[in-house]
Amino acid sequence: MNGIASSLVTAAVALASALMAAVMVLCASPATAWSAEADEALWREGRQLYQGQRSFEAAPRLAGVALPNAIATGTATDTMASTACHQCHGPRGEGQREGGVVVPAIQWQALRQASARQAGYGSATDVLQAITSGIGRNAQPLQPPMPQFALTAREQQALIAYLQVLGTEADPVPGVSPTQVKVATVLPLTGPQAAAGQRIRDTLQAHFAATNARGGIFGRRIELRVVDGGPNAASASRATLALLGEGAQQPFAAVGSLLADPDEALRSALAAQDLALVATLGMPLADSPLPQLTYLLPSVSGQVQLLAAELARQCGAGRPMLVLHPPGAAWAQTLGHLPQDGHTLHAVTNADELAAALRAWPAHDVVATVGGPLLAQVRAAARPQCLGTLAAVSGPAPAAGAGAGAEVVALPMPAWATGAAGADSLWTVLADAAASVFEEALARSGRPLDRRRFQQALHSLHRFEPAPGLALTFTPGRRHGFDVTYLWTENHHAAHAH
Amino acid sequence: MTSRRHVLAQLLCGSAPLAWPAAARALSWLATPAVGEALLVDHDGRARHLADLLQTPRPVAVSFFYTGCATVCPPQTAVLMACCRQWKSRPALRELLMLSISVDPLNDGPSQLRAYGQRFGLPLGEAQGWLLLSGAPREVQRALTAFDVPTRPDAHPSLLWLGDPARGRWTRTSALNPPQLNGDLFEALRQ
């Protein structure tokens, strides 16, 4: 066979294969039927695929490379790393512009609608062809980073069914209706912190009641559900996890919960489900690992890092530093990434170990994240060097002259909020700030409300003041509201923020 | 061995749509970008003079991203990971050093960079061949300008610079091209 004949045969075989494939899709897949009434179970399955809560059978491919598939390995942050449809096209299919790429809207009406430049998709088959082969309207290739998906017949049906309800009233945002937005708060109503939990609850309820009395936000009342988080961190994580298990009955967000570090099960569920925990009141050891988990207060790790930088600024850059912390892998891991060179991390459990550490590193400035008698021992060591402490761990600043050297105390919020207020009224201040943060982000989201809009609105809060002098800032990378402020015991008037 | 012209023709006409067509038009190699004294910070919080990182006999690839990016960056990172894996089988590229520079220095500090690396399972470290870099906005801007990258996070292109710093030979291409194609181009650059 000569070359030309061979090419013709090859082309004919390819054409026949393509036609067969098209016929098989048309005959075998009910998804290609043009149906306005999608089966709900089917489109809910499609929504799970769209939102990355269910893996595609085969990993999507871009440039010949298999991309991370949603929740494939079950780790906490898989869906953030995945290429689930909603990452680019948006939770409501509205599309967006990012990284120099214009991502088109893919609500069913948008897909079918023709524009001056291109035809609309004529059928579900055309839409599926775009998803699977990367060839879109007018036979034009879709732009990267749109991957190609090798969908099973069931996935085709489910995705097409979901695209037909995506962004419509048939696919409501959990917790949101035209007249109300449901939120929850997880608080310790029993156990040793019950008094704090009750105070936070009362404050949140009063704050939202006042807002509702003024007509709510965009005509929506804020309906608060209080959930008992039990006596400890583990029970609080479990109670929050239970909220996530409510599916379509989930609240829109959780506000002002008293929760420190979420346990692994809660992290995984949060990463997969996108429920926002807004202005959480606990103080985590490490910075929040998830954009939807935000705190009012900076993490212990962040406070130590800033405190070390402040000590260097006050006492001289480049001096060696000894960071004393309680025992435990979590502390060592949390503090293990201090950026400055010349830092020594050391765990201390008792007075003898502390004395040995102070003898071993006599020339070092000290950051002490210890409290009680150990801190008193550090202060009494009569060292000429600088000492840094965290108010959250060590209590308030000592009287001037309590130590031989200078002491810088880091506060996890503006100094005045901790000054006049006792412990009880401090919870009121914090709970009120949490409610204000939620309402402000809700107001900035606009009337059409979904979780991504809300998240973006929250990230626009820059020096937002729920009360005069109480400024909060959130960004995509900064997941706590308050700045760290410092008190220097040798100069009580020099309190300033960083 | 694939010729350089063939590689460029593939980049121009290949099935992969080019997000950065300027790459295909580059018929002569570019000089080392003038990064000046740009002082960046890596994912471990270590200060890094970009010029020092480019003083190396290793082949260097430079890409751009930010940790809050949900659209282009995840697939781009996946493709670059595939590049790192596949290019190790090519002798000329075995010692690859990948530098990924954040275009959002206001929000990306070392902890955000580390979290991003963990999220994607990147082999971080100079020995492992991948550094994530950010820094003071002015310093990052200096670096981005040298690589012809806009400093607005929402406008950053899927641009990938490939360089042989020891010989002062560089080119640029789309980070979303198939690893095989960009590998051929990189190999041609190293010849």
C-alpha cells in the first residue's frame, strides 16, 4: 500500500471511529436528552463532582498531565489543591477573571446563549464534548487551564443534570433564603468554660436581634443557632463537625465559636465542604490552615514570631535568642519555623530545667511562653538581657522594675480591649466584634449571596473597626483579625501595633 | 535529538494552545534577566538574593504564582510538578532548580508558602530542586519586573522562564505547555 492510500485509510478509520463514538454517546447516555426536569439525586451527585466533594473516576488531564483529583487521598486540603469545577467557574457557575484568564460562566442559560462572537451550545452532547475533548463552541479549543475530563456515563449524566440547575433557585446556597440567613455558633455551654460560653451566646443573640430589628441585612434576618460545644477542644471539634454533616440543612456559616485548633477530622471536613467558621474566638497554636477558618486573635505561633522581631527591634538586631516553651511536639512543631537565625528552641517543665537553660545560654535574649512560677523564675533571674512574654500565656505585664532587664509583653489585640475589661467583659467585647465582622462581610457580599462572595467580602476588611480603636484586618493569607500589640515595661506609654 | 527550530515550531503550531505566544516567537535566546539586588525570602524564611540563586551551573526554571490563586495556579503547579519528575530523566536537566515567585507578596509570607508547598506535596528545598519565594513588595516587584511579569496578582500570566544561567541563555514559554514540549525546549537551550 502506498503512503497516500495508507493515509486515506487511516483517516477513514479515524472518521468512522469518531462517528461511532458520537452515535454511542447519543444512544447510550440519557444525559444527552434535553430535559428541564433533572432528577434530583442525579444532580446532587453532579454537584458533588462540581464542588470537589466526589472524585472523578479518572483524573482530569491538562497538557497530558493528570491533575490532582478531588478528595482522592482524603487529606485535609485536597479539595483546595484539586481542580474541581467550582475552583474556576465559581460556586454558582458565574465564572471569573483571575491570573490573566477569563473563566466563562457555565450556568445552563449562559451555555446555550449565543453572542455576537460565538454560537451557544446546541445540545448536551456539545457541552459534553467540550468537557471531554476540550473543543468548545464554533469548534474552537477551550483555553488552558481548562482540563479534559474522561467522564464515565454516570458522571456525564450527573454533570449535565447539575449544570441545568447550577446557579438557579433549585440549587440554593445552604442556610440562605430570600428572607433569612441561618448561622450557628459552637460554644461551651457546659463544663469549666460554661460561663464564658453563656456570655458569648448572650452577646451574639443581642447583637443579631438588634440587627434584625433594623430589618436585617438585604432584607434577610440573621437566625442564630447555638450549639453546645461541650467541655473541651475535642468536644468542640466534634460539635462543629456535626454541623458539617447536616448537608443541605447546614447553616451558612458559624460565627464567634469558641474553638482553638480544629482536630484532623474537622479539618478534612472543612476542606471538603467550604463552611466558613468566621471570627472564631479561640486562640490556635498555629495559623489557620484553611481560608474559611478565621479567628479574631492571632495564633500563638504568630505572636511569638512577631514578639521575637519586636525584641530584636527594641534590644538590637542580630542578638541570639532563647525561646522557652512548654513540652510537647505541638509546641516544638509550631515554633519550629521562626525565621530569624540564631534562635534556640528549648522546652522546660520545671525550675531545674529552666535554671539549666538560662545557664547554658547566658547571653541570649529570652522569649518565654511559660506561665506561673516558671515565668517568675525567668523574671527573677536578674538577667541584663531583654525578655519577651505573651499576655495570653503569662498574664498581664508586670509592674515596672519587676525584672532586672526590659520586658516586652505581646498582646493578641489592641491594648485598651484588655486593659479596662475584666475577663467577663472581654468575652463581650470579642463576641460583639465577631458579630460585627460577620455582618460587615455579609453586607459587603451584596444581595446575591454565596460562600465565595462572602469569603471575598471578608478578605476586603482592612482596618475595619467594630468599635473605635478596635481594628480588624482579614486577607486571603491573613486568617486572624487583630494585630499583635506590645507593652514595654520600661516605657509604659510605648504601646504600638504591628 | 530534537532540533531547536523543531521545538519552536511545535510550540508555535502544536496542539497545546499557548497562553504566552511570545515564547514561540523567540528565535534567539534571551539574556539573563537583570534582577539586580532583589532580595527575596524563601518558604523557610531565609533571605535569598535572587542574583545569587541565578549564579549556578544548574538549569533554572522560574514560574509565578500566589497562594490565594484558585484557578490557574493549582493546575499550573501540577504541570510543573510533572515537569520536575519527567525532566530528571534528561541528563541536561537532572539538576533542575525551580524557582516559583509569588506575585502577591502582601499576603504570601514564609508560612503561606510552606502551606502551599505542603498542600501540593512539592519537594521543597535547594537540594530537592524547588524554592518558593516571596519578600518585601518592593523587592518582589523588582524581581517580577526583571522577568516581565505584571505585579497585580489577578493579572499574572502562566509564564515559565527557562535558563542556563552559567551561559547566560534564557527563553520563556507557557507553564501550561506539555512537559515533554517544554523539556525539549529546555534541552535545546542547554545544548
